[in-house]
Amino acid sequence: MAKIAAPPPRLIQTGHFVEDAEYGLQRPQGIYDWLVIYTVTGNGWFTHNGGRFVTQPHDVVLIEPDAPHGYGTAGTMWNLLWAHFQMPTSWRAWLDWPVVVPGIRRLSVTDAAARERIVGHLTDADRLFQSYMPHRLPLARNALEATILWADQQNPSSAYAQIDPRIRRVLEYVGQHLHEPIRLNQLARVASLSTSRLSHLFRRQMSITPQQFIERQRMDRAADLLRMTSMTVREIADHVGFDSAFYFTARFRNARGISPSVFRKAELAADKRR
């Protein structure tokens, strides 16, 4: 008997279901593309060759092509967002999540901000997929890509996920306020810690002090602006939180070994050689 040809892979297909206790299906042969399922509320059961597990709210399950599986409602209700998709090569490093069995991965999203982002992006993916816009499919996949990137930040094996959530709040605050004076007592309030406790925890987690981190971020941002814009040194100094262009130049030279102007010339010359 001739083998049935596989259907063409889907660029993306999405959905948002709220299912009752009767919902369930089995796919003993697996499927032809990738499937991600996010449990918003309620619980879902998943079966595989090695047994069965139940998802909690804010669990994400990833099923690879050809992996035998089944899933359905565990309890009385299951609110789930899902997407079938083709796997771009660039996404593979972002989906190295904890393995349940070969072909099935599961990630628990514990951070409230990440949960909000993931649900928002998956909802956007479904809204775009259901729309009639001419570029709805690539736009929907872009939203799914954002979903996967936010989910991977919760991967317990990633360096970012291993940072204390209070320190992660500080890192985000610094990135958004580099143009302003940033004092240690401000960061302590962001982290809900005393200044001494913040300094100790930050150094233990990041291997540098908060002040050293702020300085590095400012110098990195300044280097990007020198490389990619025509802003003056004075303007860049303002943009990264320095009142004095002279002091900014001194700090940049201390960090990079050359002045901002020389750095810009070297980067422009390197661009021409590429």
C-alpha cells in the first residue's frame, strides 16, 4: 500500500479554546509540524509513550513533529492558547526547554510579567491569524516568535532565569533609565530591598556592583550610538546620563581605551572594509 503523503507544513495556525471535561484527542503517530500549547487557566492532560502528565496554569508544552501524544481537559475546564508552526532554524536555540520525554518539552512560567507578555503575544498571534490582512501569516508568526523568546527567558537552564527576580527588576530599570541619574537607593526601592542587601545580592548574582553594571551599560549604549548614529558626543553624553561631555569622554576612554571620536572613526573604517 502506498504511503500517504504528508500535508504541506503550516507556516502557522493558531487557536484559543476553552474546553469542558469531555475534550480530548489522541495522536499516536504524531503530527507533521511543531505545536506549542499554553495553559491559561484550568488544567490539561498530556499522554505520551512514557505515560501522562497534567499541566498547571502558565505551563507551556512543546510537541515536536512525529512525537506520539494526546491531550485533553483534566478536571472541568481547560483554557488554552495554541499554535502549530514550522520551525525556523534560528528558533532552535530558544526551544531547548526541559524534556518530559523525547519529542515533548514542558516549561513553567513563574514570572508574572513574562506570563502577561506570553499570553499577550499568543493572543496577538491568534488575532492576526484570524484576520484578513495581506501579511497576516508572517505577522502572526512574528507574534509567536515573541512568545517563544519570552518563554525561553523562563527556561530554568538559561542564565537569565537563574537571576533573582528582584535583581531582574533592577536590570530592567537600569536599561530604561540610563539617560537619568541612577542612585543606589532608587534601585533598592525597585528591588524592595535595603541598599546593603541589594548591593550584596547584586554582586553575588552578577559578579559586579550595581554601580559597575550601570557604567558598563552606559558605555555599551554609548558605543552603539557612536556606531549607528550621527549624534554628537555631547548628545550621546546626555543620552546615557552624563551632564558633562568632558567627563563622559574620560569615562569612555577609561572603558574602551580610546576616545569616543576615535572609536567612531575606527567603526566607520571597519564598516567600509566589510
